Amino acid sequence: MGFAQLVIGPAGSGKSTYCSSLYQHCETVRRTMHIVNLDPAAENFDYPVAMDIRELISLDDVMEELGLGPNGGLIYCMEHLEDSLDDWLTVELDNYLDDDYLVFDCPGQIELFTHVPVLRNFVDHLKRKNFNVCAVYLLDSQFMTDVPKYISGCLASLSAMVQLELPHVNILSKMDLVTDKKDVENYLNPEAKILLSELNKHMAPRFANLNKALAELIDDYSMVNFIPLDLRKESSIQYVLSCIDNCIQYGEDADVKIKDFDPDEDD
């Protein structure tokens, strides 16, 4: 059985930086992990790329040949990936062992994991290949300074959870940029009353009923909570990784190492 993380989230939320830091951490602890690039527009990487969608199709080629813009071109590239699941992806996955750990660095276009079924079909293919998959949703901690943006991030996360139907870990990234950690404590496990109060402060009174409905939607599902991630701290990275490992049951079938501490008997 293989294991995989599907790293998603809005553009600029720190997905590639997260993948790079995760790879470096695993190198330090001597753990094998392979990073896969699923962004056809990516150019530079801070980690070794095990598999690259650009070997199949690139955004620049699509935009040049078909005359599409960046957003339309990206959707076309991902739909082409969807059509190539039984060919290109299957051949690439066959290069890895049954117990390998893959991390898929996805594009930041939210339509891919909230509206169109591309990533859902991609995940279903991984499951058929006997992979346990966890969705890792990153939200920039700077959203904490703007409550409406935070609500938008929560709803996008909830939409991805409904669309992908996967074990789901929400991460509050770039915590190293937050000057006062107390400012975000109320948002790690959001409560409807707090969200509603903050929303009403920032928006006109005519939106009060809409604000109440949005806050109650998040509260009713009780599924959106965030784990803070500070990439300066190895303990923070380790904690996030342990939460994800627990979701996909990584390491549960490993043999227990037993050491005999009794002294040898003299002959």
C-alpha cells in the first residue's frame, strides 16, 4: 500500500515552500519521501522532482498553441492529465514501491478542488492503485487580519472536503510572519459567535443575515479547524506530518522493533 498527500490551497498560500520544507525535514530524519509536481506552470523548485506534469504537458505550450489565457490553459492542462491517468500516471507510479510516500504539489487555482472533477478523478485513480490519500489544505495566516477573507478560506476548504471526500488536514501556513500569535488563537478552531461578531464589524448591517448563515454553516459542519505551521521550527513540521500520517495510517503496519536489554549469560 502506498501513501500520498494532495497539497492544495489558494495561490500564494505556501504549498511549494511546504513541500520543500517537508522534504528537507524527511531527509534530516532519514525518511524517504518523493515530491511530485502537478503544476504545469511551475518553473523553479527547491526540492528534487520525482514526477513532473510538464513532461506530459506545459502551460506555456498550451497558451501558445491554443491561444488560451493562464486560467483556461491551466484547466486544459489538468483535463489532459485526467485523460492520461491510465497512461502517463500509471507508468510513472509503477516506478515506485508499494509502500512509497508521495507528496503531490498542486496548482493554486481553487476551481480544481472545489468545482471541476479533475482532482477528484485523480484521487480516485490513486485509490485504485492502492494509495491512502490525505488532502492537505494550506491557508495563509495573513488571512487572519481580514475576517471576510478568512471566512472565504474556510468555505473553500469545506468545499474541497466535500468535493474530494478525503481525510483532510487544514494548515495555517506562514505562522513565522505573525507577530502576535494570540491574534490567531480564536481562528484555529473557529466558533460561530466569534466569526459572526467580527463579520458584522466589517460589513454593512444589510449583510447581517448572510453573515449569520455563513457562520452557522461552518459551525454546523464542525469540520474546519486549522493546525498552525511555523517552518522555522522542526517540532511544528513534525507535528503536522504526524497528524497527516495518522490520517492515512502511515507506519501502522511497521514491525515493532524489540531490543533485548538482558545481559548475556556467561558460558
